[in-house]
Amino acid sequence: MLEEQTFHVKLHDRADFCCGVPALDDYLRRFAAQQSAKGMACVYVLVDDLHPRQILGFYTLSAAQVDAQRLSETDGNKLPRYPVPCFRMGRLACRSDRQGQGLGKLLVGCAVERCLQAHRLVGAFALLVDAKDEKAKAFYRHYGWIPCVDSPMTLYLPLR
Ligand SMILES: CC(C)(COP(=O)(O)OP(=O)(O)OC[C@H]1O[C@@H](n2cnc3c(N)ncnc32)[C@H](O)[C@@H]1OP(=O)(O)O)[C@@H](O)C(=O)NCCC(=O)NCCS
């Protein structure tokens, strides 16, 4: 059974993870634990309980903010002119040999669910993401994420 867990270096084999994007593999190997310890990001991994050390995919969440002018006219016009509180999914990746099997969708669903939970305790308008390329952007657009007007590689998903 697939399970989402908080990343822990003693429980999860980060060296074995490869998603095809060296910067994301490197992040998981070298920076994820540090960033988590410093409170910069929460790192979540997806594992199969039959192979609980193997990381199938991961994502990170952090607090963020966005200027309302960067949002679509419909959203931006309803918001105040000072930075709007948000969450940011800083990284998202699935291991190469498991891509295209629905794990990315599952991870995004988990991230949104966590943000909706946090959103009950801490105000936040949307979940932000920076797509690293057009392919990643198309993936987010597929799920209804909206590009920011000034930087279309940054997308947001309203949490309302
Ligand atoms: C991007 C990534 C996380 C997607 O995960 P995945 O497991 O391969 O995707 P899924 O199998 O869950 O796809 C889910 C859905 O998205 C669609 N989809 C996947 N990639 C897509 C793309 N590039 N454009 C449009 N739709 C896409 C699938 O068709 C599927 O649609 P459905 O739910 O209607 O059937 C994964 O490919 C990955 O790790 N890539 C390398 C790292 C990366 O680019 N991360 C993004 C950083 S911004």
C-alpha cells in the first residue's frame, strides 16, 4: 500500500532516488534534511509499505506570499494590495521508473490536502508552484493551476 510520510534520513534511502532532473535528486540528497531541520520546508515522501525505504516521490511545502497584482484579474481584484499569504510547493518529483503511473497526481493531491488542513489554522489564499519547464507547467495546468500574469512559470491553485 502506498503511504505518504515525513521524510527522514534514517528511514528513507535518498541516495537511491532518481527522477531524471539532477537538481531535484541533488536537493533530496543534500539539502532536504537540512532545510527541514531549519524549518525552511516540510519534506514529504511517498513509499510503498512493502519497500518502505525506497522513495517513490517527494514534495516540499513552505510558507509563501504573493502580490495580488500577480494573480489573475478575477482573483487579484478581490484581494488587498499587500502581499497575500500562500503556501509553496517548492519541489515535486517521482522516481523515473515510476513516472506516468499516477504518482505525481497522488503527490499533488496529498500536498493540496495538507494545505487545506493547514489552511483551517493559518490563513492562506493559494498554493504556489514554480514550474521548471513547459512540460511541468502543462502538468500543473492539467489540474487547473493558474499562471501568474507577470511570470507564467509560477502557477497558483486557490484553496477556497
Ligand atoms: C512531473 C511529474 C511529477 C509528474 O508525475 P507523474 O507520476 O509522471 O504524472 P502522473 O502519472 O501522476 O500524471 C497524472 C496526470 O497528469 C497528466 N500529465 C502528466 N504529465 C503531463 C504533462 N507534461 N502535461 C500535461 N499533462 C500531464 C497525465 O496524463 C495524467 O492525467 P490524468 O490524471 O488525466 O490521467 C513527474 O513526471 C516527474 O517527477 N518529473 C521530473 C521532475 C519534474 O519535472 N518535476 C516538476 C518540477 S516543477
